Amino acid sequence: DEVDQDLADLDDFVTPSRSQKVVTSSSLSSSKNAATGKPPPDTLLNKKCFPIFVGGSQCQNGLSSSLQQRTCNGLRCTKCDFKVLSFDNKQWADDSDYLFFRNAMPELQRLNEKLQRKLGYRAYSCQCQWLSVFDFTSLDKTSVKWVCSGLHQAK
């Protein structure tokens, strides 16, 4: 039973205390609130960008703050409630329209029909709005109704 004690000691060492919060990809899906499907508010992924920026492919993605400005890769549309997708070194064709995005989103193969290769640009879209950007731009200088969801993707 010395082995049982060693295993218990090892388990105590590996298992975090109640005051520690461990966030892993597998724990995120299991720790989501059953009613909302969202992670608890105290997880690291729930931090929101302020201010919110979009920009071309040369701009660094991630959580933006006043000290470290990045383009937000956790955008969500307040009109259609879809996650905003982004495509590096691409821009939307001039003939892209609302009906196209309404029917094609979120099927990447269908979205590719209107994506054109353009070095340095980043194409953004949800189900009802789209944007092609080259320069680092504050989101409030655009016409889209997007917000930071707080769910940033590691790249």
C-alpha cells in the first residue's frame, strides 16, 4: 500500500488546488456553462480587446490593449451573431454582396469563390457584413457592427 500512498501523493502534486485555475483546450469544452455554452467569465479567454482593431496580414493578431495594440481575432457580429472569419493575404471581390455572405457563410469552399489574393490585405466577414483591410484601423472607423467576443485564437 506504499504504492497507493505514492499515487495519492502524486495526485496531490499534479491536481491544482481549488484556488488555482487551469485552462486547457479539453477543460474549456467541459467547463462551459450548460445554459449559455460559453466558458466561465474568469477564464483567460474571456478578456476583451480595448480598443478593437482590424488590419492587414502584416498586423499581429490577438488580444489588444492600450499598451499592446493588435488586430482582434475574436470578433463577433452584433447583427447576425456569427463569428467573424478572417483570411490573410486576401480581399473580397468587388461584386461581393449581402446575399452571397448570407448563403455562403460559414462554408469556406463557397467563401473562396469571392476571395482574391492580395498581398498584405486581410479579408473579414460574418454572415451579413464584410471588409477588406490593409492598414491597421480602429474598428470604430469602419461601418461594421462587430465586437470582441473575448475568445481569442492562439496563432
